[in-house]
Amino acid sequence: NMVGVKLASVVQNVSMIDKMVPIAIILLAALFVGHVTPDLSFGSASVYAAENNTSVFSMIALAVVASLWAYEGWTNLNTVAEEMKNPRKNLPLALIIGIGGVTILYALFNFAIMKVLPHEEIVSMIDAGDLYLGTAVAKKLLGSAGAVVVTVGMVLAMFGSLNGLILAQPRMYYAMAKEGHFFKSFTKLNKQKIPYVPILVQAVMVVLSNLLFNVMIVLAVPILRKKFPNIERPYKVWLYPVSIIFTAIVFLALFVNSAIENPFLGALGFIVPAIGAVVYWIFDRKLKKDAAEHKEANDG
């Protein structure tokens, strides 16, 4: 990533293809060999909720929060749009293909797990704290070789995820600094035109507050439409404003539910963006003050 975005994107593409191989092996083996007929009815979820003193809504909320990790990369595409060829066409296309492909892949993978592991076995594993259902499926289907396949897949997936974050996130800090809302040192580029300061800083800092950030990202759409009503918009959100309101409410409800279930993580997820808002306000106030002083000096 310090060498250049072109090499980083090649590494990302290679790692994505490589990690698909072990996933495809487990997925196809489970779909064709698995003999369990999973009960996917809503009634079974209601029964399980009643037996475990919870609600179907809480179960769905917890499942959605957990599954959202599989989709977190969608925001990263926007931060590299400046270095993308023909972003007007390729950015929406990449979002649709990426999110759609991941949705199909993970839906099939979870269905494949339920084709191999009976519901009772899945519940007992989760109750015992064993959440690696894919590993259990691989071992049951492929024996000791299954463990190797899973290990290889996990290593490749972690590598690809790390590379994607290192590629995308520093561009956001760079853009903030260019606008004057962050430290000027974050605008420095190396010989390959890479913002190396944000990359180095990110190497030692990770903030986990994605749900609340997602709410703010979604709400930015109507705010920007009101603030800049006449700018060109080559891509417009479908079903606006209903889709925006619905998505924001869903993310906010998930955040509130998570905060109730785990107050510490909920507080942390709120405090981190709050600190970020204060830092932004400080830099924005300084930026406006400098601009006013500059204008006053020119007028004088």
C-alpha cells in the first residue's frame, strides 16, 4: 500500500480470488453431500425465542448486527473514488455487484451449513461457545483435510480484509486533512503519491463504532441534498426518501438494541463518534477563523 494503489488493488484482487477457492470447496461439498432438511420457517424462530426467554426481534437484531460484518467493505469503495477510473459508472456498479455477490454467497454458505449440521447440533455448539460452524462442516465433510482448507481460507480472508482497510481508510483521513478538518501532516504524499502518514497512523489505531457511523453515512444523503440541491448527481438513491429513513431507523434500532444488550460496547460506540465530532468542530472553527482573517486582510 505504501508503494502504490495499483499494486495494492492487484493484491486485493488476487487475495479475493484465492479465498474464494476454499469457500467454494466447502460450499459445493455441503450443498451436494448434506442430507439435512433445515426448518427455515418463522414459526421455528418463535418457538426458539420462547424457549430461551427472548424475542424474535432481538434474535433478528443480533443476527443482523453479526452479519453486517460481512458487508462492512461497502463504505471503503467511496473513499478510493478519486483514484478510480470512470467513478461515475464504476462506483455504483462496484457497489451493486459487490454487495449483491456477497449477499448471495453468504446466504448460500449459511444454507450449506444447515444442510450438514442439524439444528440441535448448531444450538449445542453455540451454547458451548463454538461459533466456527463452517469449520465443523469442513471437518465433517472432508475430515482432517477440511481443517486445512478452513485454515487457508481464514488466513486469506484476514489478509484480504486487512489489505482492503489499509487501502481505503487512509484516504478518508487524507480528504479530511485536505479540507482543513484534520492535521495538515495527513496531507503529505510520498514519491508514489500515497498518503503515507494516514497509513502509518492507522497501523496503530482501530476504532470499532461502525453501526453509528453507518447511521450518519445514511443521514448524510438528505443533508447533502438540502445543503447542495443543485449539484450534479450521476447516481441517485433508489426510493428516496423512504429508503433513507427506513435504513437509518434500522441501523439506529440495531445500535440501541446492541447498547441495551451490551452497555459497555454501546457506550464506546457512542463516545468515539462524539469525540470525533468535537475534533471536527475544533478544526472547522479554526478553518473558518483563518478564512475570515485571510478575507479581512485581503479586504484591508
